[in-house]
Amino acid sequence: MRLQRFDGQRLRAVSHQEVGQRECAGTRALLQACRLGAGPATRPALMPWLPPRIEWPFGVLHVADPEVARRACLLLDGTWRLVDAASRAARLRVRLAALAADRAWWRALAPHDAWDAGVARTVVGLRGFCPRRATLIVVEQAPVDEAGLRVLCELDRQASGWPRAVRVVLAGGPVPAFARSVIC
């Protein structure tokens, strides 16, 4: 099995060198908003084929500062845990823990579980997206046009069948009426 972080065709990984600091009050507020309703994402232990229980499977958020959203990506996807790992074996343990958490359908989504996280070029580029784990998608400085709104509506309709929650964060630009604004 190949270790990959996310759908690389639709998302670009955020490098830890793209941000000035690890976190701030705005990042903590965004993380709290992303995790709100993302769980428990559990299934009965003896019935893994049942759909997971997710309170809020798909949400669209807005933050004014794109760097806040990039910081949230790095905190959620485990990048800082990998950067801080003292050795190659320690980095492998971080990755294996993420894979084990992905396979544990009976266990609730924990705050330290790795999410897939990255930046999408456009909202329209998310058409057909299907997450493999809880996912944070950042779209920077992109106004949402009619086609983008249709894609978001399509993703919202599909979300009840997903195994984990997805959050789309529109970073910068005007606040669309359908997005929950995160005050930083």
C-alpha cells in the first residue's frame, strides 16, 4: 500500500516553509471550527459496512487570511509531527499511526488523528472529490462563481456517504453568503 496524504490531482500539499509560525489564535479558531461536527465518524465494531455517524459531514468556512488556513493544514495533516520527529523510525511511527487510525472504523475521530489537507486551485476543480479520511481543503482568493457553487452543492449531496468529514475553507476575498465565517 502506497502512503499518500491526499488526492494529489485536486490538492497541493502545504509545505511547512510556506508559513511564518506554527499557529496563532486564528489558526486555533479555524481548527475548532473544522473539528466541530466532524465526529464521531464511528461504525459498530461488528458492522463496518454501515455508513459512519458524522454530525456535520460537509462544511464551507471562510477566513480572511490565507496563511491561517495553511497553518491549519499543517497542524491537521501531521506535518509538524513529522518535522519534529527525531529519526526516520519516529517519522515512520507517525505515518503508521495515521494508517492505523484510518483502518479503525469503530473508533471515534480523535483530535490527534491526521487529516488530509491541502490547497485546491479552484472550487470547480473539486468536482468528483471523494475523501479517504477527514479532509481540509483550502481555496485561496477564489470567488465562487455559479459553476463553483454547483460543485459545492454536489459535494454537499454526496457527503452523507463519505467515511469522514470534509471542510472547504475559502481563504481571503469576500465572504460568500453560504460560508461560515471564522473570526480570527
